[in-house]
Amino acid sequence: MATINDIGVAAAINIVTAIAFLIAFAILRIQPVNDRVYFPKWYLKGLRSSSIQTGGFGSKFINLDFRSYVRFLNWMPEALKMPEPELVDHAGLDSVVYLRIYLLGLKIFFPIACVAFTAMVPVNWTNKGLDRLKHSNLTYSDIDKLSLSNIPNGSASRFWVHLCMAYVITFWTCFMLKREYQNIALMRLQFLANDQMRPNQFTVLVRNIPTDPHESICELVEHFFKVNHPDQYLTFQAVHDATKLSELVKTRKQMQNLLDYNNNKHMRTLSKRPVIKMGFLGCCGEEADGIKYYTSMVESLTREISEEKERLRTGTKSIVPAAFVSFKSRWGAAICAQTQQSRDPTEWITEWAAEPRDIYYDNLALPYVDLKLRRIIVAVAYFFLTFFFMIPIAFVQSLANIEGIEKAFPFLKPLIEVRLLKSIIQGFLPGIALKIFLLFLPRILMQMSKFEGFVSTSSLERRSASRFYMFQFINVFLGSIVTGTAFQQLNSFLNQSANDIPKTIGVSIPMKATFFITYIMVDGWAGVAGEILRLKPLIIYHLKNTFLVRTENDREEATDPGTIGFNTAVSPILLPFIIVFFGLAYVVYRHQVINVYNQKYESAGKFWPDVHRRVLTALIVSQLLLMGLLNTKQAPKSTPLLLVLPVLTIGFHMHCKGRYQPAFVTYSLQEAMVKDTLERTREPNLNLKAFFRNAYAHPEFRVGENLEKEMAVEKPHTTPELVATKRGSWRNTSLPSKHSCPA
Amino acid sequence: MATINDIGVAAAINIVTAIAFLIAFAILRIQPVNDRVYFPKWYLKGLRSSSIQTGGFGSKFINLDFRSYVRFLNWMPEALKMPEPELVDHAGLDSVVYLRIYLLGLKIFFPIACVAFTAMVPVNWTNKGLDRLKHSNLTYSDIDKLSLSNIPNGSASRFWVHLCMAYVITFWTCFMLKREYQNIALMRLQFLANDQMRPNQFTVLVRNIPTDPHESICELVEHFFKVNHPDQYLTFQAVHDATKLSELVKTRKQMQNLLDYNNNKHMRTLSKRPVIKMGFLGCCGEEADGIKYYTSMVESLTREISEEKERLRTGTKSIVPAAFVSFKSRWGAAICAQTQQSRDPTEWITEWAAEPRDIYYDNLALPYVDLKLRRIIVAVAYFFLTFFFMIPIAFVQSLANIEGIEKAFPFLKPLIEVRLLKSIIQGFLPGIALKIFLLFLPRILMQMSKFEGFVSTSSLERRSASRFYMFQFINVFLGSIVTGTAFQQLNSFLNQSANDIPKTIGVSIPMKATFFITYIMVDGWAGVAGEILRLKPLIIYHLKNTFLVRTENDREEATDPGTIGFNTAVSPILLPFIIVFFGLAYVVYRHQVINVYNQKYESAGKFWPDVHRRVLTALIVSQLLLMGLLNTKQAPKSTPLLLVLPVLTIGFHMHCKGRYQPAFVTYSLQEAMVKDTLERTREPNLNLKAFFRNAYAHPEFRVGENLEKEMAVEKPHTTPELVATKRGSWRNTSLPSKHSCPA
């Protein structure tokens, strides 16, 4: 096992890496040439159109104002300066709630760490429990002396300290969680109450509309809602199966890009017209005039698109059995979204429509049986993914300590024994291997969620996030403890009687602390510092800028700001050693939220119940581990006292769920009525029908409406039409997605 | 362990008991003197006012028509004759659905039993697996040779038969369950659709009304619903805390009874006026004139009651923060009941109001926090009840086999070895001891449910039933297997190495079949036959008739028909050997439903999802047991194949839940609208306000309204007012409880 020295080296390496990243960032961010990488949000918001220049030659690319290098760390206070309400306006509630996760981490762990270091370290350290085990084959190190493993069996008074700590930790965590849940529920309710008028407040997504031989889907929808919601029903928007149209639009875009590229080329070298080859990948085959060829392609595609659009508009065959039904008031929509419409629960399934830009159109048409089948298939697939991923992880874990490698490959011994190398391996190997494994996971999970049939990007991401959490939980946490222990202690196990096995497990679980410390340092410290450097976007941006960027259009897309990876970052599962991580992450993400990330949708903090549940899960697992541990330590008196803790924690969870979760799931009639009444007073002559006309049309379907706008460079949008309140964070309010154009 | 002979003797005893009960019933039921015991429902329905007499002296008490004795078993075909739709009219949908549980049992187990006896018995019987174990200390008997225990380890082809059977059983059970769920959901929907107009279709129970310093609860309710349901709100009924009134009314009733008794006495012996003693229990102290004393008591109580009623009517202090809010249409009520009203989910909690006679008024006033606290307290109490009940059961189980007793008390050996006695002990002891334990349980569970704060009798009974099921499951089923096995095989365990323990458990679980067979014979066969004899009501009725019955009023109450014990009977957990039980139970309960039980409320089969879930739980547990068993039998190849079964079963459960459960939980807006529209066409000038005026007043509060009616003997009711449809099973429709009077 790793000694304190190993941990020290690993920490040093990680700290150096993190600091290097931060310095690199501090220097790179003030280079005008990188402005679009580090401040893309301001460009998208239209608050900045070109980088700030300090004058002089080259100042367009490199910052020559040396004074600014002196203040290179001042982005940190800057990031912390913006007050929370302003941040909500600037970046949306989701981002603010996301930041509060890290703040919550600090609030929970800082006091606990203080108490733990003053109370528990002395209690554990001043023991000889592990020394006594020396005669056995168990491997341990100095750092393990800090853990519970070091307390000898039956040392009652010392276990009492741990017991009290368990109670203190539980109560403190629950207290903080409750306060935070309350705050965020309140923030969400206020946000929704102050929010401007948006189509999704009035609109319900209806799926699984039954087929009727006598009526078309449109007629059916109209009749059904006119009958069952006579006073509230306003209008509806049919959903088209626009797959073919999407493809055509996509192809035309590519062709248009190539055309622009060839035009540019022609502009530069006016003498000769650009020539392209028609064969494989443009490398061989007969030559043709590039401009002519692409112009004709674009033209024919445009024709095809308008034909396809006409076909969709006039025909009814492409209409899928789903519709967006809009109501005259929020009250009416709240009723329709939250009740069962039809006798048959598999038909006329209603739910709140997501924001137009949040809708994932591909899944709208899935029938009920398909949905259920897909859910089962994905569950099975996820199960296998989770449990077969465990094999490589377990293998890496078994290699994670030098002694293990040496035992397995004795011939490597001289190499590994080099002091520095040994420490590096100890510190980095386990964390990095795991990190690489986990890097590919979110995409797979997202694909699974898409296949499963969720209808909004936000729900897709929430589902992926909880799958990712479960995966981490089983593989990283439980997997490391069980298989890591098993591989490592196998030798001991085989040499002792069966009755002693639980005891050995009890001793070795806390020894795993080393692994988690390195994992958090790599994943947390260096990872977060790397996040702010935006290395991948930086490289891609400059690559595109140098070699690939062909048109202004493309450059716009190269500054893809990305969205916060809610689906990977929300997993507060690895708890020790992480105050630094939380602090660093808070500052870094606050900076990113302010300057980089552009929100794709606004769910008003709807993911908080997931966060809450995950923290509690981690808490309960830690309680159970402690219980098992004390049990093997022959402190059985403590078991009933420890058993109370998970029961209380579950009770606390139920309480919070009943008390605060409804704010994230339902929309009360009272709120709806208040908002409706206010609005009716403020704007008595509102034309709602016009407001809804195209709000939920398929993005590609709408995109083609007017070609010139689609082709135009995306411009900063004006604040959206209608009832403009103070709040302006729902930038794309009436726009289905970023592909669409300003109205 | 019991031999086949023991089982035979036990079966014989049980069969004889059952037949004796049935014959006794057949003779007793045709005695006119017992008419009120065996056909109380016809008296309550008013279809019979005195027993059918065949003429002649004594025929008032004893049936002298000997021809009727010849046909003494013809109650069975009679019970089966009434067609199902008529039964729904006669006894309500709940009873019909309850009967279908037994029918479902027959449908599931009869084919399975056929297949099992043709396929599995030969496979198991023709083995020597247990003979090989003879050298060990395991005790086994001939009957165990029929079980899986008898197959030697690693006999692959024979295990395949078991595997296939597991699949066949699972698929057949799921198929039948699905069909039944579908049928019952349809029956429920039709029943509700055809149902006459009742206040609970329009009424929502609102609880946790917040306090307001400026408004009374009544004003608050009125304002809240006028604002938030402007078009639909009609009226509301405040809930009074009428505890004191209830007590007064109860006391007056006792006094009135005593007065009547003294009057009767005086009538018989006109000479002397009845004298009572004023001291302890009427046995000592100074004497007084009975009639005068009780008359004055009744008078003063009547005065007090009307004062208290006046106080309740005029004052607002007794109003609790709950109300029954009625709407203009079912649509409006459906909306209010199924959505969240207020921003704060702990205030203005709405749910469908139960039928007036189903309401449990005592719990209406409980605040939100109390409810949660009570839920936790009851959960903890239930946990301890379940797990500490296990100790006596385990003790009884350990005594349940003769060899165990002999080993424990060697001096009893000569006594026990008497052949017949031994068989009796073997056959009866375990079942009866358990039965006595379980006899006291339902009351405790019901008290727990009442404490927990449910607001309707039906939900109280459903909750008690599921607790009872859980209890049975843990204690009878798992408890018998684990501790029974442990006690019995302890000797073997201690003498073998740790690795062999799972194998031993695997061998002995199927041996427990004997215990379950005796349990089912006692509980099922004799129990059901005893049910039809109605021994307890019969004895109590005749006792009261001879010694206690004082007034006609009392006699009415002595014919308390009881309601079906949904809370104890719905637990199809013990699966083997029970076709006879299901058949017998079906006939017996059909007879009882037709002739005896009077329904206290109508939930339209709302308990079916519970039944469905329990059958599936039992199925999954049996699958897991088989898996563990085959694993210990060194047939590991079968494990993945068996693992598929519980996964499929859980998937099936999810499917059924999504597909059919909503019919039992929600009320769709479409249905509500259809019913509203039909009714509006049929009765355009309906005065709904009058209809609701007193529907949900506290029963005691209403009872006192007119004294003469309360005192009157309960008469058969005419069909209720308004929109009288064909259906007539909701006899007390507009009446809060059986204590109330006809309108």
C-alpha cells in the first residue's frame, strides 16, 4: 500500500499540474486571439463582437500589455463578484443551482473536516491495532494508521468517538441538505413566478393519440380537447415526421459551406477558378468547376427542400400520433398536464411540454408498447454495461499498488523500486486508468437514454446523469472496495479459516482511502483545473481557424460553448479529501458559467431532487460500511445505535421528498391562477393564438421558411417578443433551437 | 419429519372436521330459529321479515319438514346459481372481486397441479438422493421423496424438468393474472360508469387548511376554491370535532336501552315496578325506581345533546382544518382531487372524498407533521411487532415435529409414540398454534392503521391487509423456512464444515412442505368450513336471544352480519395443496356473500392491485428459492436461466401496473365529462346544492337532528333519491353510516 510519502508525491504532482493549468489559463485568456474560446458567451449574447485590443501590430493576436500579466489571477475574484440574482439573469437558474452543489459540498465538508481532524485523527493514530496484525500477510501503510483499521478490537471507548462522529456527520449533512432543498425550492418557485410568458407554460404534449378510421389525427385532437376541456382548449400543433427534411437541410448546409469555401478561394486567387475532383473523397476522378458544381447542388437541394416542405404541409401522412396542445391559461394547461385524460391509460398521455428548444423531436412518435419495450431493453443493456465494465476496473485496481505488481511480475521489481517512479505509479495509475474508462461512458449512456424514448434534452441528460451516478457508485465505489480488497487480500483469505474473512474485510476497507485520495486528486484537482483551460475547444478552435475554417458561418460554430456536463458532473459520491476540490470547482465553474457556457435549455433547477437523493445515498452507504466495520471490530454493542442512523436518514429523505419535491414536479393550481390573473390584468387583449402559431413546429420545418435568414450569420438576438419582464435569461424563448432563426 | 401416514391422518381429521361443519351447517341453516344468523342479509335488505315457517307447533323454532333434510347439501348449487351481474347488484362489486380471488386461485393451480403430478412426481420419486444422505443426521420422510430434495446432485436432465416447470408456472400464472387484471379493471370502469349519482363523485376532501388570523376556516375554504376553481366550485361542508357529541349520543343510547328493558320488565310483571341499585355495577348501593331513573337520565342527556349540537352549529371553535368541497361537475372534482392546489405541498391537500358511510371522521383533523410522525412511529412499531412475533413462532416451529420434541424432552417419548396421538400432534400442532397467534393480529394492525391517520374505512382495511400479508410473509413463510430449518438441522450444521451449510439448507427447504400442508389444511379446509357455520355469531345470537336480548333494537344489532374480512383473507401466500381450499372457499364465500355479509362500503374492487402484487411477490420468492436450491444441488448451469424468471416477472408487474393500475387509482377527465354530459341531458334542472347539503356532516351530528327517527327500528330503505338507475347496490348512498337515518 501507498505510504504517506507516495501520497505526498502524488499530491505534489497533482498540485503542480493544477497550478500549471491555472497559470496557462491565466495567460491564455488575456490573449485576444483566444477570446472566442474563453469568452464565447459574451459573443453569443451580443455583448462583445470582437476581442478587446490594446493597439499596435500583433495586438490582434497577442496581448502586449504587460501590466495585465501582473494581475493574471484576478479572474478568480472576478468570477466570485457577480451576485447571485444577477447570475440567475445572466446564466439561468440551472447554472446557479449547479454551482450551489459545490457550495453545498464546502458547507458540509469543511466543518466535518475540522471536527474529524481534531477528534478522530488522534483517536486513531495513537493505537497499535495494525502493528498487531503484522504477523499476518495484510499489507498496510502509515496512512492507514489514520483510519479506523488501526483501532484494536474491542476498544470500546475509542469506538464511541467514531459512533458520535457518525451521528454528528449525519445530522450536519441532513441539516445542510434540508436548508439547501428549501432554498432551491424557493428559488425555483420565485423564478417560475417571475418568469416571462413562454409557450411551454400553456402547452401540453400529448402522445399516443389513438388511430381512428373516420378521423385524421388533427381532427381527433381538436375534437378530443374541445370536448374534454371545453373552456380552456385553444389550439394545437401537429408533429411532423421530418426526418427526410432534416437530412436534406443538413446536406444543403454542407454544400453551402463548400460553395462558400470555393468562392473564398476564388476571391483570393482571382485568376483561376477552383477545381474539384468528383471521385472518392475529392481526391481522384474527373475534374469540375467547384463553384458551378456546388451552386447547382445547393439549388437543387433548395428545390427538393421546398417540395418536401410542401408535402409535409399539405399531406397528413407524415403527421405522427403526437401533438402540442395549447390552452387559454396556465390553469387549463396545468390541469391537462397533471391528470389522466382517457379511460385507457395508454392513450392520450399528457405531460407538460418542455421548452421548444428543449424538445427532442425524434422520440415524439414512439407508441406506448415500444416505449415499454425500449425501457426494458435499455435496463438490461445498462445492467450488462455496468457489471461487465467491472472486469477491467477490477484488473486495474488489482494493479493499483506496487506490491501487487511486484508480486504479480517479480521481474519488474528493479524498475519499479526506483523511488520517484514508484510514487508516480502509486499516485496516478489507479486514478487515470479509471478516468479513461469513464471518459467514454457518458456518450454511451446518452445514446441509451435517447433510445429509451425521452422527449426532452433535459430529461435525457437527467436520466444519463443518474445512470452515470449508478455506474460510478457500483463500479468505482463498491467495485474498488470489494474487488480491490479481494485481489489484494486474496493471499490472506486463502490462508485463514472462513470465520476470519469478515474480520479481514473489515480491516481492509478503510485502507482503501489511499485509492480514493488519488482518484479525487486526479479527477477533482487536475480535472477541474483542466476544465477551465478548455484545452480541447482551444485546440479545435485554433485548428479550425488555421486549417479548416472556411466561412464566417463555420467560425460561429467552432465557438461551440458547450453546456455544463450535468450528466457527468453531478455525482458527489467520492467524499474524502475533497474540500479543495469543491472550492476549486466552485470558482472555476462560476467563471465558466459566467463567461463560457451557453445554456441549451432552462429546467429551473429540476435536477436538484436527484442531487439530494444521491448525497443521501452516499451517506447511507457510508453508515452501512461503518456498521459492518464496527461489527467486525467486535464492537457489537454499537450496531443497534448505528442501525438507527440509516433509518433516520431514510425518514429524513421521505420527509424532504414529501415537503419539497412537489415544487420540482408539479405546478400548483393556485400559482397558475395567480399568474393567469396577473397577466390578464396586465395585458387584457393578448392574442395567444398568434403566440403559439409556430412555437412547437419541428425546427427543420420552420428553418426552411425563409432561406435568407437561415443563411445569415447568427446575430445577437433582441429580447423576445411579448410581455418583456426584467428577466432576460430565456434568450431563445420562442425559438425551437439554436438552429432556428430570430422571428 | 412427518411420514405420509401422518399427513394422511391429519388430512383425515381435517376432512372429517370440515365435513362435520358442513353437515352441521346444512342442518342448522334450515332451522327457522337460526334464520337471522344464516340469512341476515335478506332481513337487512327488507326482503324477508320473519323466517319461513312450514306450519305446525314448534315450526317457529325447528324445521319439521323432513323432506328439506334430504336436500341438505343443495345450498352449494344454490350459492353457485346466481349469475355474476346479479351478484354485483346484490352484494356490490367488492364482494364479486373478492370471490374472483378464489376463482383465480383455482384457474392458476388446477392446471399447474395436473402438470406437476404427471411430470414432476415421477421425476422426483424415482431417485435415491435422500437415501444417500442417510448416513448424515438429516431427518426426512417418505413425503419428502416427492420433492426436489430427492434428486441427487448434478443430475442434469432431471433438473431440466424442474426448470421447464418453473417457466411453465411463471408464464401460466402471469397469463391468468393479466387476464384477470384486465377483466376486473373493465368491471370496475363499467361499474363506475353505470353507477348512480353519489355525493362522493362530486366531492373532494381537503385537509391541512392553513390558519389565517383574519379569516375563519369556512371563509378561507370558500375564498380559496372560489378563486382557484371559479367555474366549478359549488359548496363545502365543514368538519366538526364532534367527539363530545358522539359520547353523549352513545351514553343516551345505553340509557335508552336500559329504560326499554325496565319498561319491558314492568310490562311483564305489572304489579311491581323494577328496582335498580345505584352502586357499583348495579350490585349494591341504595335502591331506586328503574323507570323513573332512566327516564330522567335520557331526558337530561337529550337536553345536553341538543345544547352541544347548538354549540357546534353556531360556534366556529369546533371546526377542524378540513372540509368536504363539492363541485358542480365530476370533471371539476376530478381536477381538484388529482392536482396540487397550493404552492406549499403541505397545505390544502386534496383527495377524492370516500363515500359518506366510508369516512373515518376521527382522523380528518390531523395536521401534516402529525401524519408524518405517526407514519414513522407505526412503521417502527410494525417492524418490532413483525420481528419479535417471530420468537414464539420459531419456538412453536421447533416443536412442530415429533422427533424434535422427543429430542428435547426424552421423557415424553413413550407418550408421544402412541401412533394416533403422534399423528394428531404432527397434523394439528403447528397449524393451530400459528392460527392462534394470527387470530389476534388483525385487530392490532387495524389499531395501528387508525393511529396512522387514514381517513376512510376502506383505506384502513386495505392498509391492515397489506400489513397482515407482510407479516404472514415474513413470519409464517420465511420464518418457518429459516428458523424451522435452523432448529431442526442445527445438529447437522454443527457437525459439518462451513462450506456444506448452503447445501444442507438447500436440501431441507423443500422438506418443509409437510408443515405447509398441515397449515393449509387447518387454516384452509377446516377454517373455511367453520366460516360457513358462523359458530361465533350463532352462539352470540342465541345467547343474546335467551339471556340478553332486551329490546327489538338490540335484536337488530345482534344480527350483525359482519363484513368480509378483506384485511385477513386476502393473502394467497401459501401455495401448495390448496386447490381444495380454493374450491371450498369459493363456494362457501359465495354463499356468505349472497346470504350473510352486508357491505359497509363499496370501493369498486380497489384492492385488486394489492392482490395482484401479492401473487407476484409469492411467485418471485418461489423462483428465488428454486434458484438457491438448484444452486446448492450443483446445477449451476441453470442459474442464469432461472435468473431470467424474476426479471421477467418484475417486468410483467411493471407492465400491468402501467397498463391497468390507473383504472384503480385515477379518474380520467374523459369519463368524468361523459358522465357529466349524460346527466346534464337527462336532468337539466338538478339542484345539486340540496343534494350535498348534509351528505358529509358528522354522523352523530346528523343523527341527533330528529330523535324519533333515530329511535325507530331500522327499516328497509327505499332506493335512494335522484337519478335512480338500474343498479341498486349502494344501499346507503346518501347516508353517512349505518347509524344514520333514512332521508
